[in-house]
Amino acid sequence: MLIAESLSPENVVLCETATSTTDVIKQLAGKLAKRLGQDRTTIEEAVIARERARTTAFTNGAAIPHCRLAELDRFGIAMMILKKPVRWDSQGHSVDIIMMIAGPSQHIPEQLRILSNSGQVLDSPAIRARLKRSPDAKAVCELMAAAEKAVEARRARDGVLRELRRDQLDSADYLAEVADTFEW
């Protein structure tokens, strides 16, 4: 299960601002609960517990809160893109792009792949900039699918070792080419 298969326009929120991390998590957990046929509170509590263990925010302004639940049989992804960042954690990270992932406990390799793809996509300054200018939820999904396709193609061509050593290799934003194909 990859991002393109787990994210739908109904699960993308484009919003001016959020009041807090809790507000963001509640809204996204509600979207995922509806998509996955689960209780919102269960997803929300699992994500908050994961955040307490270790923040999922990055210094680049993105966060990927996630959880695994035994009762799930498939993955779901919800995204929120904020016009104004929200303070995410006690470490002082502020984020404006949040991608929440919920998946089945028994599918760890798939979740790790989704997390890896998500991290690479949201690490791209060009992709983050384009996401912030997205005209609608459908455009967000199309951009995420195209970026993930490029990540997967690069992994197939260069292997996982390149990902592990990427700081030692080229530091160019290879996903900028993908972002540039979206003219909004």
C-alpha cells in the first residue's frame, strides 16, 4: 500500500490555520476514521501516544504523525496544509504540512515504505512549496502521487542504499522536476 492508494481528496484539508496540534490530530483522525470505518478516538489516542513517545515533526515544517492498529485491515492517509504554521511539539517545531498515516499492526514493512516515501516527498522544498499553492484537494493528491512515483522509480533504479547515504551524495532536490510539472 502506497501513498497514492491510501490518500483521497476527501481526506485532504486545506485550511487557513489550526489552533493546536490537538486540533490538527482530531480533524485528521476524523477523516481517517470515516475512511477506515473506525472510531475517531481510537485513531486519535494512538497518534497522540506515538507523538508523546517521539515527535514526528521535521525541521522543514512537515510532520508525519502515524499509528498502527490491530483492528485495521488497510492503510489510510489524511493531509492538512495550513496557511499559518502551528506549533507542533515541546521541542519548538512549527509545521504547516501534516500527513497522518494509520495502518494495520501486522503490515510493518508496508508502513515503513509509506513512511519512507512520505519523508522523501515532504523533504523536498519544491514539493512542499507546490503543496502550499495547491488549488484544491484533488491537486494535492495528484502531486503526491506523481512525487511518490518518482521516489519509487529512483529506489528501483538506485536501490535503498542511495536513500541511506543521500546526505553523502547529491543534495539536489530531485523532486523539483515533478513539482515543476504542476502549473498552479
